[in-house]
Amino acid sequence: MQVSSTKLQRIVEVPQSYFWKRLVAFKDVGSLLPPPIINKVECNSNDVGSLRHLTLGEKQRFPGKVIERLEAKYADSFFVYSIVDESCLPVKNYIATVTLKGISDTQTDISLSSHWIDRDVAPGEMKLMFDSLYELMFSNAEKQYQKQL
């Protein structure tokens, strides 16, 4: 059993407070990854320990249900979540950390890293998928921030 991992780090053209606000809105992840990626989000709270039930769209490589738990959040700069139970994704023991560091009033250095064990999938396939999802989250945050200006 080999642990796979990925890390995406880049300067995102949004204020740290904006991205943090979006990130800790645990039940609103669908606004960063809208349909057809995430079709439905069910979550009652943004508190540590909260579970969010996601339904990934039918057009996705792995459609179906994913349950994520908010593990930790700290000081507007550190966030941890995991995938719990069985999911439609061919991974187990997935955990991700997000760190934010404000660079300026309009830029944030964001690092999103994750670790998991692949299940019945070609080596590197999930890394590519997670890299794409993380970049899409960053890009969507930038686009949505620009629209509100």
C-alpha cells in the first residue's frame, strides 16, 4: 500500500480574508466547484467535526457520493478536511490541508496538499484529478472575486 500525494501552491489574486471566508463556508463548497462537478451539497454546519455530503455530477469520471469531515481550522490561515467512509472516489484515508498567507491586500499564497491511498486506479490518475480540482477552486475564486468588484 503506497501513499499518494499532491500539492498545489500558487499566488491567488484574491485577498486572504476573501478566500478564507469561502473556504470555511464548509457547506458552500458547491460555489467553488459548481455543477457539473458537484451537483449537490448537504451540510448543516461550518464547525469542526461537521460532515458534508457531496454528490459528484454524472459527467465526472467518478460520479456519486463523497462524505467529507472538517477536521480543523485555525486563525484564518489553516484548514484540514478528510474523506470519511466509503466514497465514489477510488481513494481511502484521504486528508487535505490548506494554508493561506496574505501577500498583499489583493494576493494570497495558497498551498493545498493532500495524501491518500489509491484503490483500483492507475498510478497518478487521482493526483491529476486532485491537481485539476484544486486549480479550478483557485481559478473560480479569482473569477468570482473579480465579478463582485
